[in-house]
Amino acid sequence: MAKNAKLSLRPLGDRIVVKPEGKDGEKKLVSGIIIPESVDKEKPAKGTVVAVGQGKYDDGKLQPMQVKVGDVVLFSKYGYDEVKIDGEEYYVLSESSVLAVVTK
């Protein structure tokens, strides 16, 4: 497990903590009308991994995590739990909710 000294959250098992990139969800028109994200096409969310668990056990063997701290990932919009720590928003999700790692 990689540690992040600034984050006081340690994910367990195959969970990861992601710092989401901007809220793509709602859009506000000049007139003040808010358009919810459900009106637009559903797109996966994007964020940066800030902490990872140790992995999960399968048949008594620890399966290592495929993502690491610093990876930018795309993940399912409905597969995470939101948490706020020190005023910052983070998502906790299972590694299986990660759809892809963005490479440069």
C-alpha cells in the first residue's frame, strides 16, 4: 500500500481513494437555470488515485492492486462512495469499478 502523508484515510482490501477531477455534472446557464448531468450523455468519471488498499484475497492468496497512487483513472459514476476530509471531496471505490488507467 502506498501512503499519502496528507490524507488521513487508509482504504481496506481492494478499495482505492480517488480525488475527482472537477464536477462535470451540473451546468448552469446564464439565466441561472441548472441543467443536471442526467440530461447529458452518461460519461465515466475521472480522477487521480491518492491511496490504495493492499489488495483482496482470492483463494487465500493476496491479489496485488493494478492501480497505484498518482494514476489518473476513469471509473463508473455509480460505483463509489463520497467522503469529505478536511473540506476536500474524495471517492472511495473498489478497484473493479475502475474502467481504465489514463496513460500519456
